[in-house]
Amino acid sequence: MECISKRSLEHCTCTYAACDKRGSCCKCVVYHREKGEIPGCFFSPEGERTYDRSIASLILDRSC
């Protein structure tokens, strides 16, 4: 499936500036899904900054 969204950094909450997928949600989701991870935008701002994209980290982040 082709990604039809426009690249949008204004809504991207990922702070990993070196990532070439920042602002491109389709590419980001595919990348993290293939690695068994969750994209940073699902985390709180504090949780996102840890760069731990594991499911366990998301559960801990969201249980606070």
C-alpha cells in the first residue's frame, strides 16, 4: 500500500532528529512494526524521550 499522507513534521512528536522517517507516519509505523516496536507518538513526552519503543515500555509509560 502506498503512503498517501503528506510529510508533516508539525504534528510529529518524535524527538529523534536524525530519523529519516520523522514526519512520515506510514514509514514510521512500518519501520517500528517490523521491529516489534511502538512508534514514539504513542508515548507520553517523557516516555518518548527514553527512545525505548518496546511494548513493555509503553505499558509502563501509560500506567503512570
